[in-house]
Amino acid sequence: MSLLPGPGSSEPVEYLFPASPEALRDIRAFVTRLAQEAGFADRERERIVLVTHELSANAVEHSATDVVCVRWEDTDQGLWITVSDAGVFEVGGGVGDRGRGLRIVLGLADEVTIRPGRQGEHGTMVRLRVPVHAGRARADGPAQPRVLIVDGDRFAGRSLSSFLDAEGYSTVVTGSAEAGRAAAARLPQLAIVDLMTSHGLTVQLCEELTRAGVPVLAMSILPPPDDLRSGRFLRKPVHPLAVLAAVRLLTEPSATGVASEAPRA
């Protein structure tokens, strides 16, 4: 997926989640954050989260797969949500097991398409449209900086996300170079990248983001590689306030008079 969709573009965003009940909370948080960034009103956000949860819960409970893919496509025709897995579509449970969630989805969404996986033909996909553009909330002020965090350490990524959210920065967290590349299709205002993620493949991601004009704050427990391209580098472990200072430096360069290529720390 390209990292150069252009200003104002709304490229699809997708993310892979483990097919476990514990991941449903992360899926809800993922969709909630995207809906907030897109400016949907509270009622519309609840609707989006509910249908995505029902589809994801169905995949977790019945598909016997390892991962669930959630795809977000914000278009002029409405919001498209796709939930897919690599499992077989089981119908033996009947309406009592699966019917309630499907009725909720059909009641809240339009144009629901189901491609069931079968024996020897694995892969279930449910795609639906939520006509939500009428529910856009008007922004009262300038948008908060959108920060992409790429960190294979789930605890570290979530902790940094919570800290920056509390400081007024809208964050998106991914756990691999591939997921970070997909999330960056909608260009963030800043990327914080752990260089140890995905066995070092994030070094290439840093270069792609930098070429696309996205400031990059790179971090690692090891010294930076010679071919690293980033606006700033911080050596782990690092205090959250040091990260916050670097984020402010990279997202508000005009206020500090600092060039985009800041020195490494």
C-alpha cells in the first residue's frame, strides 16, 4: 500500500488482530480511534463500534482461525468495514448461536456482503457499508496531531500511546512494520518507530516515511544504524517526558525554530 496518497486522502486502513476474546477490546479501541479522527458524532461512533465488534466476535468464536483482519475504508458513499479471517464459515450452530449478532449487523448497516469460507476453500469475509457521513461532528478547532506508534512491545506501545493521548495527541498503535506501513497510508503528522520491531524492518519504514514527508522519531535499545533516516533518535530506555519533548519538537518545528532533520540524542 502506498505511503503517498496525497493531502486529504482517505486511504483504507487495515490491521491484523489475534483471534482471541482478549483482542476484541483492542479491535473496539482501534475502530473507536479511527471514528474519532474521522469526526463522527457519538451516536455514529457507537454504531460503527457495535457492528465491528459483532463481526469480529463472530470470527473469533466460530472461524477457528489464528488472526482476524479489520479493514476501514472511509469513502464518499459511506464507511466500509470489512472483517475477514482464514477460517471456515461454520453454520451448524444455527440462529441461536449466530443469528443475534447478524441481526444487529443487518439492522445497523447497509449492503452487507458475506463470502463464506468452506472446507478446502478457507477464508470468510464480511463487508458492509455504514452510511455515516450525515453524522460527521464539526471540529471546534484545529485537529490534534496524529501520531503513529510502531512498536513490537505491546505494553510499551500502549503505555506510550496512553501518555501521549493524555497530553492531547491522537495516537494510533501498531505492532509490526507491515501494520505500521498500512496505517501510514493515511499519512500521520508524526511517526514514533521502535527499530527493533519486526527484526529491524522498521529501518526501511523510517526511510519510506521520511521520503513521504512524515517526521520520524526513531527509538532503540541499540545505537542507531548508519543508514537510518529519521528526524530524531532516542536511545531506550527513555523517560516519557523526553519523548514528549521530541514529539513537540517534530510536530511544532516553526514554534521552536528547529529544522526537520533534528540531531540524534
